[in-house]
Amino acid sequence: MAYADYRLCDVCGGKAFYDSNLNYESTTDQLRHYRQAGEKVAGDMCLDRVGDWAVLCLECAKIYSTKIVQRT
């Protein structure tokens, strides 16, 4: 599979899961833009109902975890 079809780990950048079937869309609606690991995605993209997400591959999940905190 093409490297670009994978969601990459936010720690090491390795392949985490195959995401080509996810519903990415272009939008001008600022409320629908999503973030990856807290950072705005380049361009005007949205992903279904996702507002922010973090992804860890199996190896990085052995020593890292994700955490949800309130924005300040």
C-alpha cells in the first residue's frame, strides 16, 4: 500500500493504520477543520466528525500514551 494511505504515528512517523477509506473532505467551514495531535492540519480538510486525534503505532504505545486535556 502507498505510504500516503496510512495514518502515521505521531511519535515516530511510522505506519499506524490504513486510512484510505476514511471520509476526508475539503471544507471552508472553520468549525469542521480538524487537528492532529493538537496541531491544525495543513489546508482546509475535515474528517467526518473528528475534531482532533492522536495516533500511536504499536511500538510507541509501549512507552507513550495519549491524554485528553481542556484547552486553555
